Amino acid sequence: MSVHRVEAPIHAPLAPLCRPDSRETVLDRLCEVAHSVPDAIAIRTGNEAVTFDELLHRTYATARKIACLVPGAPRPIAVAANSTVDSMITMLAVMASGHSLVPLDVNLPEQRAAHIVETCSAVRLDSTDLSLVEDSAIPLPAFTGSRTALIAFTSGSTGTAKGVVLSHRMCLTKAYEVSSALGLTSRDRVGNALPVSFGAGINTLFAGLLSGATVYCQDPRSTQSASLPDWIERSSLTTLHCSPSLVRSLPPVTDAISAVPENAVPSLRVVITYGEALHSRDVMTFRTALGSGASFVNWYATTEAGAVAYDVYDADRSLPAGFLGAGTLPRGKRVEIVDQAGTAVSPGQVGEIRVTGECLADGYLGLTDLTRARFSTEGRLHRYATGDLGRFDENGHLQLLGRADDAVKIRGYLVEPAEVEAALRSTEGVTDVAVVPRSIGEQSHLDAYFVGATLDADLVRERLQCQLPSWMIPRNITRLDRIERNERGKVDRQKLPEADATELLDPGTAGSEAPRGATELWVTTIVASVIGTTTVRADADFTALGAGSLALTQISVGVQRAFHVELSIEELVGAMSVSRLAAIIDAKLSSIEKQAERPRGGNIAVPLRTSGSLAPLFVIAGGGVPAVGLAALADRLDHDRPVYAIQAKGMADRAIPDRTIGAAARTYVREIRKIQPSGPYFLAGHSLGGWIALEVAHRLRAEGDVVAHVTLLDPRLFRHLLDRLPGGKTLASAPADQVTAAAPKKKIWATAGLVSRVVAAGILRFSTTERWLAFGIIGSLALSIHRPTPWDGPVTAIVTRENTADRRSWAAVATGELSIHHVDGRHVDMVRDPVAGDVAKVIDSALSDRTRALSDRTRALSDRTGRINQN
């Protein structure tokens, strides 16, 4: 691995980000950075990138559009916030226009987003609104650092979300605290693995940009944690900003970087975590998974006060047992532990944490009493009572001890049970409620209880999911005949039953619903793997099982990989159990199959693109993979090349399937010739399809045709296959743990009692999932008895880290001209976005080179023939 160089030269010295005074704004500093490093990359997210110069000009152009749409006095403007360049430019533009930004997380239920907009009387703008406004030269208002820049909404103890009012100066102060603590400069590559719609995410964005660094943004809810090491390494990140839950989600050793030495990612110098307590075990997990010697910073901050304390753990510093302490105080802040009267207590005593500084939040929007209770002034200084309990140890280090009220940290978010209770009370038919925080081990959650004779817990959960974000949904919801209260009318928590979440995992529980059918069993396998158990009831709610936003993302990605269907956030939130999710999957698969039944296409060779002047490419699908599974790859390939997907006989119609590689090759040759009667042919195959592609090449050549090129998309070089090749017994094979890749499918079939249906596959019509599983098993059996024959024609092998990279092993399969390329991602991801884009580039380049070589050879042969005729 090589550390990337800075993406653009530094044009002028950039002064470090300093503690701001009352005159400075976020945009003042952004202008200073853009003038110093205009050509440096400011933001990179996915396939998008923008320089500081472009960022500044696009921000002000959008700000003028906003000023035209919302003229007059400053007011809150709500915009959708996500990790795209356009979204972040719009967020900055709202601030540049003189209005105050209200970021709306794109994953919020619409009802909650609308409530936030109504609460702050905001104007809600989207990209369509802005696109309808012409570019303008309207002058923007001048303002100072006291102007409100941001209203950040958090959970509220009053039963509604509360908006924290942050000035430009406060936003700059919070960015300065992170930048100065980490020593950020224009040479840093800041990895922002936090949603930019939340306080820590937007503050990381500001800290990086205003230090002149390149900020790489990746929403952790839209990617799998397993891809984190690849992202860090590929981007050469110098700092990583994330939640402890993301660090915790990494396995102890990842396949991606398990074989490399210590400090395998030398670019990464520091990891900083926000939102919840960091455990020493989390640090060790991360360092083991990446082989990284990066320092860890445990950052304790609040939206209202910014940084309160932090502690740095270098690689050579011993880690304490348990959770890491909050640490030492940042410069410019005074932190005290006070009693209920506001008097400082002695060291070692427990009390509320109070922060004093020159610049804090301006209070809570529209909540005068709460602002007065939490905020106060002392001359030029401002105080904020955090509501957190803590104490100073004998070394003067701050220790956190929980909340002084009922608020609880759930997956890094501070949640007030009162707000959840208010949402529950608004449910029609509910007459009484109680919501209490609980914990299992180190993980906190909410339990909810309600009285309502006509409702059941599942219906109540569905209604809450329409109103609240996932982290606020109670893990357990229980219906009671009555909720016991004490003599003062308070809920008697001692008499509330504690729900047993283990019942949700046990399909044998009385009245429970066990998974049925192939789709439910497959979904159960995915969900159980994500939440770390062996089985899950079909009717168990994912939230009740403790599945947070990260787990839901992993479930969504798992479904996409297994079933080739996309799930929207709304669909997933509306299908939070195995049975409901399986029903949506079956409906989507049925719809896809109906759309695929086009008169222009075949049932084996399915046209994915028929137009184009280049020679067609025939891509053979892997075992049990339908033609639609190759659509993403086809879309990424050169659009001037026709692409046909070859799927197993019997997958889409009634036909006796081919049960050997040779039989499949004979069938595919006939289908290919119907489309392209003569060569030269371009072939490709993914997984099992790679082995079939080689056999097809042999048969086409035996029939007198030319096979110009074969592309192998990660066919596994299993031990039993190499052993059947000349000299193969001494060659490196695919890792042993990959040999059982078909085991989950076999297990599902055995569990479902459907093994006998493999025999009838292609003749009897099963559900889509059952058919895919059946053909996957047929393919595995065919490969187990296959004896490959080396191919001496031109071959390009595109390989993942789940396969062997040993060139000698590949040369035993492809004995002629051989090119090997490596791509990030897993074996199953090769034909799916985003990896499909990288794979397509390799294929296009290889086919272009081969076409040029054929053309040169044809021209040379023509010239030689012409000379012979002249003589």
C-alpha cells in the first residue's frame, strides 16, 4: 500500500484555524482557505469530488438562489442532509445566505421531519426548488459571528425534539477545538464516517474544511463496516472520525488486511470517536483488524457546549480495563462538578458536569424555561449545565457516570424517554404509557409499556416507526392491563415487568412464528448473522432484537447481495421482521421476473444491451445467479458494446437443467451461435460461470471458431480443481474458508426440507428464491466433479482478496497470454455496484486492447496477401 500524495499543491501558506472572535463567520474562514489552496480537493464522497475553489463558488451561487427564494429577515431553512457534495454545498449555502440551517437527516420518518420544520417555522427547500431559480448576482447580507448559523435538533425531555441554537462563532469554536486537538492541516485527509446531518458529523466536516484538509465523507448507515478498512487504506486517510459502535462492529480480524504486518495503514495517525463511551476492547479490536498503530482519542462533547474533555491513547500507552475516561479539559474551558445547588464539590465526589467558556450555544429555540435552567452567564463567560454526572479522579481526569435525568445514550444518540412517551401517547387507542431506560451488559435501550385493549405491541411499534428515528424505538414494547403508580401518581417502575428479549430469538416459544419457506429461511440467516445469534423468530421485530441503524444497513446490504433487489429505507422500516421482509423480497422478485419476460429476449442468453457497433460480450452468470444479477455490470461496460447474460437452462422456463459443466457449455454454445453465428468471440464468466466460459471457449475452438478473449471474474481456484490440473497439487488455492461458500444455501435447503426439489428443478416451478437456491446447489455439485482443461488463449483474470493471488496458480488454468487484476470487495460484489464499475473498466480496457490486436493482425495479413497477389 502506498500513501497518496496531497491532491494539489499548496498555493500559499494557510494559517492554522484559531479560536474565533465575535466578528468571524464560517464563510470568512472558508474564503481564507479557498484563496490559499484553491485547487486542493475539499470534499470527496463516493465518486464525487470538489476543490476548495469550486466549493466556494458553488456555495455562493447557491446562497444567492436561496436569497432570491427566501428574501428578507433571517429565518430557519430546512434542507435534506446527506453525504453528497450537492447536499453539503446546499448546507453551507444556507449559512452563506444569512439564514440559519436546519439539517434534516434523510433517514428521518417524514412525520418527524415535518414536526421539526413546524417547530422552528422553517422554510423547507430541496434541490428542485433551487433548480427552478436562475443564477443571480443579488448581493448577500453582511453579518458577524453572532448570527445564528445552525439549529441542531436533539431529543427533548419535554416530549418534543429541542433545537439547539448555534451561532457562526460557536460553529467555528467547535471546529477549532477538534482541529487544534488533532493538529489538522491542509495535508490531512479527514475520514468523516458520521452522518453530516448530526452534530458530530457536521462539526467534523467543518473542522476538516476550515483546516484546509480534504474531507472524505461516508455515511456509516449506507455501507457495511467490513468495507471500512478498504476505505481507510484506499483513501490514505490520516484521521478517522466515527462512533464507537462503528469501531466495535469490526470483526477481530478482517479478511481484508489479516495477512499484513503491524501498522499496515501508515497514513492513519489518529482515530477519534464521538457520541458514546469508548471501551478499551473497541480500541484493541480496531488495532487488530487493521494492523494499525493509530492513536485513539476519546472525545466527550455536547451540542450545546462543544468539547468538554478528551483523552489520547497512543499505541504505546497501556489501555485501562473497561471504558476509557473522558480525560483532560480543552484549553479555554472550565469544567466543574457541582451539586444540586450549583456549588462545586470536592475532587472524587459525584455531581453534575458544568461547563464554562467564552462561547457556547445560544440556548434552545422557543424553550425559554429550559434555556434559563441550563444556561447562565458570568460576566463575559457563559455556563452550561450538561445534565451528565461525573467526578474528577485523583489525577484530575474527568470520569463520566451517566445522566442526572432519565436521558440515555442509545447507539451514540442522547434519547429522552419523555419524547418517546409523548409519541406513544399520541397513538390512537393508547390510554396509559410508561417508557423506561434499561441496559443489557454495556448496551442501553428503552422498554415501553402501554395500556390499550384494542391494540397489540406490533401495531404500536409500526406506528412509532412512522414517527421516530430507529434509535428512539423501544427495544421491547409490552401491553399491560394497567400501569401501577405510587401514591404521588408516579409510575412504579419496580412493578413493571422486564421483557425477555431471548423469546424473540427462539422459534419454539409458545405462540411464536418460525421461519417458513426458502426466502424466510435465507433472510433469517442474514439477520441472525448481523445481530450475532443463531436463529430468529419470523415475527420478531428487528428493533426489539437490538438492531440499530448500522445493523439495518448490514441487513439491507445482505438482502441486496443475496436476492439482487434494492430496499429503500421506507421499505426496510416498514418490514422490520423476517416474515414481512421476506414478503417484500418475494414481491420484488416476482415483479422483476415479469418485467424480464420480454419477447425480444431468450430464456438462456438474455440481452442486457443489444445496441452498439462493437462485438458482443457474453457473460456467463454464477451458480444460481439470474441474468438480472449481471445488469449492474452490463450498465457499467462500454455502451457501444452489446452485452448478453447467460443463465442456467431452466432458471427462467421449464427445461431439464444441465448438471455438468460440459453439458452447460454445449447448451451455451448453441445459444451464443444463435446471436453471433461466427467468431471472433468475447466471453466472460463470474464465479462458476468462469469455469463454464473456459469450457465454452474450448468447444467453440473445436468447432473451428476463434475465441478472441476470455475474462474470468474471480472463479474460485479451489483445491480439488487445481489438483486436477498438471502440476496443480503444489499450487496455492483459494483460502480454505472460502471453499464452503455454498454451505449457507445447502443449510437453508436442508432446514426447509426441500433437498428433493433439486432433482425436480427446471421441471416443476418453485418460488424465485427456491429456484435460485436449487440452481446454486446444482452448480456446486457440477463444479465438485469438474475436471478443468487449461486454456492457452488470451485471458484476463479479475480477482478479489477472497481468492488466491498466486500467478502460478492462475497460469495453470490460463497457459497463454495472462493478465491478472485485483479489485476491492468481496467475491459476490464483483458484478454489483460499486465494485462493478472497477471491474467494467478492466474488462473494457482488455477487450479494447484485444480488438486492436486482432485488427492489427488482420491488417498485416491483408497486406501480406496483397503483396503475394502482386508478385
